[in-house]
Amino acid sequence: MACEKIKAKLDALIGQSNDINQELQNTRDPSEIAALRSALSKLVPQILSTQRLLADCLNQVAFPGSPAVLIDMNLPDGVSIDINNPKVSALQGLIQQELAPLSASLAPLSKLLVGPNFVLATDSLGHPLLRIGIWIEDPTFPALIPASPPDFPLPRLSAQSASAGFNAADFLPVPEAGLLPFALSIPVTTFQSILDAIFPTLQVAASKQGLSLKSATVQTNRPDTVKAQFDGDLPLTSFSATFTEVLGTQQLPDSVQTVPAVIKSDFSTSVGDLFNWVVGAFFPLYGAVLLGVWGVASSVAGGISDKITGTVGSFIARLPPRIPCRNTMFPSGFHVADFPALVFNWKAFGATDSGIFADGAISIEARDQNEVALTVSGSGLITGPQNELAGGADQTYSFSLVNLAPDPDKFGWQVSGKGSDEGSIDRTPLSQAGDFGVDFPLPFNVAPGNFPFTLAVNATETCGSDPSKTLSSSFSKKVEVRVTKNPTNPP
């Protein structure tokens, strides 16, 4: 049946092509000829991709469908990429590690996040393209390359199945300006899958308020609107609540760089008495859960705590404006500095009737010691009774990096004071923020009192091509542990 549908689509496309060719033979109007040729040039790539898709189907290649996330990127002249090169495989692993939280959120639905897979292609204008795809599949999908943690925590599609999936997706309109221009497409079905994954959590929150949440749906509308609608029942009536986001781009402070943004958000309910709870409790929970799904660090989430993030706002919070990286990760043809950074300049970020569409360009900029920074946030006072703090006080802190990608073995914390301790800090390879745990050691028979400590964090990044060159930053803060007497039991 699937092959029959693809064949029907191919027949329709060929029919359109034949009609255009017939019109070309019957007209002499230059403007009409130009318009018909333009229409034909857009039709030809669709015919070719549908032909490949039909061939895959007839050859019984496991078909994954179109990607849940698709990126098309134009490659600059003189740059060649071998998708089987170890550098490309390493990049796949880095992306997978960033996507691990999202993959975990889909597990309760018996779904897998698969990819990314890369393929080289040529668009209708002859531009060489790198296509990057991520899929959401059932665990029983037959053409998966198994995960291999920790470097590859997610499975990938086989080359044949990935090719079939890419063939099902039309080429995206990539802008021509910039070093690495790109276009991004995320179908609304991807956001719906994520909403389905967190729906049980939202149902529990609603039930605590006497509400029965029945359904949650995501809808996108051209040119810039995303709506999440929640329907359910009250004791005496039904209700509906809607969270609307208007998408766009905004310029970063003191910079010409533009990034995705939720320009405006609105809330509405069908029951007026419900509005305060929806805006004050339910929608903030919805945003907080989504931030966790996308793996947004608490330091980042805390920075936007005064805003209610929604379906796309939580995704935007996970998009870094720039990614510091090693100069050895680039394929041949790129000439980069000792410490480069990928800088994302977004031209458009909006919606269609079928999902999210965005485009822009990536530049590669040099970093130096004057541009790096490290900050640590968290409590400077820890208080508790003797029985709770005997042996030490555990506390979670958040770090934030700027233009710095520390080596895994050169990013750590040290505590000095009443006692001393140290540990390493883990971060996903592309992130600039995260959390880490610290132990402030105390005697097991600790007496009441105030115990001063110093928490120091150090981060050093080594140049990939010249280990004698480094970038570094450090941060320290005073922390006091206040031990109070154990509470006495009343007689």
C-alpha cells in the first residue's frame, strides 16, 4: 500500500511536468515561458526524489519516513566532506550526547530518538548539500545501528534507510549568503510526540486541582504562530486552555547576531475562573517540564524563570548562540584559528501550517583569552542540624561558560576550609552551562557552629592542534556551613 501511494504521487508529478512541457510548446510569451521553466525546475527535484523513494520501497528498504528534524546546509567551495570520516562520526556522537535528555523523555511512549544521520546531496541549483536528519522511531524498527554509549548513546539508521528517509523530504530553501548557510524544518508531529511524552505528568498536575485533562495538541500556523491546546473536564463542565507563541528573531545585546525568539505569548481559557491557575501554575509547569525534556541546565532555566516557556520557547532555550569547538574537528578545506567557535546567525524563525521553519548562516570566529569567562551560581549559606550535616554538606551548584570548552580532565572544583575535597565537572560536549555537586566535608561528630569554606572552580581548554596553547578561566566564592543543634524531642 505504501508503494502504491508513492507511485500515485510520482504519476501526479510526472503529469504536472507533462502539462508544463505542453504549455511551453504552445506559448511564445517570454514572461510566460520564464514562469513555466521556473515551475518545471522546482518540479524536477520532486520527481527525482520520489523516483528514488519508490525504488527504495520496491526494494523493501526499511522506510523511516521523513526526518523529525531536518537540516539542509550548503557547503562552501573547496570543502569536501566524507560522511564516513572519523571526524564526522565524532560530530554525530557530540550531537547525540546533547539529545540524550530528549531521547529519555520519549522512552515511556516506547519511542526512540534515532540519528543524526548525514548524507551528501545536490539541490536543484547544483549546490552541494549536507543533509542532517533525526528520526523518532519504534524500538522494533528493523534497520538501526545500535547505540554504543558513552560516545554514541543513541541508535542511528542504516545508510539505506537513512537515504530513503531523506528522499522523502523535499530540499529546504537554503539562503545563499554566509559561510555555512542552512535551513531547518521540524514537523509539528515532532512537537506532538514530545507533548504526548510529558502528557501523563501534566495530567497528574491537573488532577491535583480537581481537573481531568483529556487531550493536548500542538498546531502551527503560517507565518509565525504555535498553539498548544489542552482540553479536559471540570466537575460540572468541560474546559479548554490555549498557550499561543508568536515566533521570530531578535538581535543579541551589543551584537549584530540575531537569534530565535518568542516575540509574544498569550494565554486563554474557556472558563474564566480557571485562568489564574492556568497562568500561575499549569503553564509554568508545562514550560518547566519541557525545559527538562530538552536538557536545559538549571542555570539557564533559572535565568528565564521570570518567563513562562512554551512548546517552542523551551526548544529555543536549548539553542546556543555560539559553540566553542576544537580546531581539529573541521574537515579539509576549512582554515580556522587555534580556538574557533561556530556562530549561528538566524535570518528567519517562524512557522508553516505543517511545522517550524527557520534559516540562517553559520560563521566561524576566533576566540582568545580576553573573551572567555566562567561563573558559578548557588548558595553561599548552608544551614542544617548536626544529624543532617554529620560527615559533610552536599550542595548543587550551576556553572556558566562563555567562549570556553574545557577539556574533560581539566574542568573541576576544589573545596578548602574546615576540610578539603575536589571533583571533576561533567558537561555535554556542546553545552555552555550545567550543574555539578559539591561536598563540604565536616566531622561525623560535628558540633554546632559556623564553618567557612572556599569553593573554587577551574576550567582549561587545550588547542587541538597545539597542546602548548590554552584558554582558561576560574571562579571562587565563599560558602559558610552553619550547623545548628539537633532538635530536642518534646516530652
